[in-house]
Amino acid sequence: MNNLKKLGISALAGSLAIPASLTVTTANAVEMSVAGSAKVSYVSRNGDEVSGNPYGMNTSLAFTGSGDVNGYETTLTIVNNDANTGLSSASLAVDLGDMGKITFDQGVGVGGLSTIDDKLPSAYEESWDNIDAAATTSSNGLVGMGNSGVFVYSNEIMGSNISAQFGKGNSIANADGASGGVGGHGSSWDFALTNSSLYDGVTVGVGYGKIANGNGSKTDNSDDVDEHMTAFVTYSTGPVTVGYQQSNREDNTKGGIDEEAMGYGISINLMDGVSVSYAEREIDFKNPSAADKTEDGTGLALSYTVGSAKVAVQHNESTNNDGGTTSDENTEILLSLSF
């Protein structure tokens, strides 16, 4: 879906709804573009899971319109996935030039801490993709507040890219004039800072956030927010990229289980269009009332890309899922076409 094909559609920008009943109209032409993808996959799960039809398909269309609104470059993105007839995700961005860009994000994932939750190099997906999560309270060693119903500020400052976001309660997508979600007793904010100019081939990044946990009560000595933090470094030389990342999630609810994650990975471009990667992650679950547990996960991926087509194979395994005693594995074979 990275290969955008311009449709050459031009339309007059009508009204862009800002807050309440305020509207801004412009007579400038807005250039529209659309990108799409279709993926057909075969999935093999763990042997003790219920088996069924292993074949699946995912389709996606992304519409983007941009133009000048009162002197500011404004971009609207709308994404529809699979058979959804309504809005899947969307974002509205206003570029303020040197002052940065402000975006309202409804699930596109344009910024914030979750954009760097796993920066280990991979030929296809992350090492935890499609691995079962046993506990709803676990974050699987990942950080960030999500990307639905949040305001994002992004800019480049002294060679570093900063992306910060803010939201009320737990991240959730709402329609115009509506409210929803749980965890309204806390606000969430986080940021990600990355830099690729310190040394040739090296990219570093750090991020931090305080995320509403939906506790909503101080009577049990719980806090309304959890602390999330991460740091990573990757180095590319020739066909090889290596990476290392550490993350921490401090669970501030009563009896909460803190998570500390460490991972490393390597990817190699074997030849034109052919890549292979391997990654490992360890997640330490710090249980205050029981013995600590460590989840171990590995991921192996191979991909071949020619033009707008990709064939990929991914095999992931894990033990002690979410600090428990179960194990899981997932193998996926995928054909992806972008247009």
C-alpha cells in the first residue's frame, strides 16, 4: 500500500468540519489519491487449538486528499479495511510549517510512543505477531496508548523527530459529538523521539508516556495511570541491519504486574528483493504476589518482493505466554499485492 497510484481526481474542497459548528471553505482544488492492497494468507496455529479453514483474505483502501486551507496544508486520510462499510480509521492533519504538524488521529497510527513499540528489523512481521495473549491486563511487553481519538504533534528539532500525543481516558474512536470508552478518570500522553543523523547507518530512539489504566479509584491505593518507556538502537551496513530494544511498563493498579521486555534482531537482504530476519524477545513479568515469570519469543521471516507483489513466510513461537504456563506458535504464508 506504499505504492500510491494517483487517480488524477480533482475536486473542490467543500467544508472541513473544525470544532462544533465552525466550518472553513476554500475554492482551491484538492488532489485526491487512493492506495489499495489485497492479501491472501495461509495460517497454521498451535496443535492444541481448534482448527478450521486456514485460508484468509484482507483488503484495504486508503483515500487521501490534501490542499491549502487558509494558508495551511491540510490532509485528510480515510482507510477502509475488509468488508467494513463504515469508517475503519481516519486522520485529519494541519501542517503549520516550521511550527510543526497537528493531527487528530482515529486509528491510523500517525504518531506517539506506539510507533516505536518494536523497532527490531524484520523481513515481514514482528516476532509476537499472531501469538496468543492469555491475559487482558498484559501489554505483551509493548508500550503506548494506542492511536484512536488522540491529538498528535510532530516536528523536527535539531535533527531529531519528535512525535507526542494526548488523549482522554483509554484510547477509543468516537463519532462526531459522541464520547465513549472506559478509564475516563485519567488522561493519557506519550512521546517518541528518534534520530538518524548521529552516525552513518545508526538510528536511535527513546519514548515515554503516562497511560490511563481505567482503574478510576484511589481507594485501593491504585493510580490512574501506568508508566511506559522504551529505547532502541538499530545499525545498518550493506545488506545487514541489527537492532536492540528495551521496554518497561509499570502497572500502577493494586497488585499490578510490571513488565520488562528486551529484544534483539537481525535482517539480511540476501539478494535483490529477497530478505530474511530473525528476532528474539524476553518479557519479565514482575508479579508482587507470586514468582516472576519470563516469556520467551522468537520470530523467523522470509520475504520476496518484486514490483508491487510480495510473498512472505513468518514463523513465531513463544513460551510462558503473558507470564503463564502456556506456549504458542504461528506460521503464516502470505501473498500481498499493492496497487
